[in-house]
Amino acid sequence: MLKRHLLWTGLALFLLAGGLRFTRLDRWSFGPDEIGSFWEVEIFRGQRVAEKNSPNAHVPAMIPVAMLVQSAGHDLFGKDEFGSRAIHALAGSLHIVVVFFLLAMLLSYPAALMTAVLLMLAPAHLFHSQYHRFYMLGLLFVSCCQLLGALALEKRSLFCT
């Protein structure tokens, strides 16, 4: 079971990361590739037929989980600049907490905390957490797989207990 100070630290990291990631989330217009995300979600939902030779045609089939999360984000938060980016800001905040908890189990509390703080303040992480593309969702899933794999190796167990 997780210690109380780890839970409080994780909550504090989530709130701080969320504060940074939700600040000015709707202050700039969509970029051209962010608009492509709308088309990809519509193709994924079956609301749009993919144009032949379109760069958007094959993306939904390659990353269905990311398309499902983006689609849910549109339904939950809307399709404006704030709403469409909100699910990614949540994913970026969650990524920091996941990395913190898994590294605390693998390494140490100070190493996990410093890594989480550096991630939280990293300009590239912040940017991709505020961007209407699937990059932050991909990073979240990849980090979970890698860190859980490292934990399984550390514990010499398939179940990370």
C-alpha cells in the first residue's frame, strides 16, 4: 500500500501540473495539424470518409486507443480550443503522477520527485500537454509500459507486486 506522503505528493503534483497545463489553454487558435485531429476523429467515428491519399486516412486505424480518448474528450469538453485540448492537459498531468509513483517504487522518493518536477516544468512536455494531437496520450501509454516493465523486472514478477 502506498504511504500517505506519497499520495499527498502525487496529488500536489497533479494539481500543480494541471494548473500549468490548463493555464491559457484556449489563448491561441488551432494550428493546421490540430485541425487534422478533428478529421481523424471523424474518420474514426465513421462520420467522414477518408480521402484517398490523405495523410489523415490511416492514422485512426494505427492508434485506435488515442482516437477513442480524443473522441471522448470532444464529447466531454467540447470542440473549441479549450475543450479539445483539455483531455491532453489531463493526460499530461496524469503522466507526471504516473511517472512519480512508478519511479518511487523503482528508485527512491527523491529521484521520483525530481524527475516529476523536471517533467512538469519541461517546456516540450507542457507544449504537448496543451496541443490537440495524440502525442501526450502516446507518451502516457509508452511510459506506463516501460516503467511497469522495469518494475516487473525489478520484482522478477509478471504482476509487479
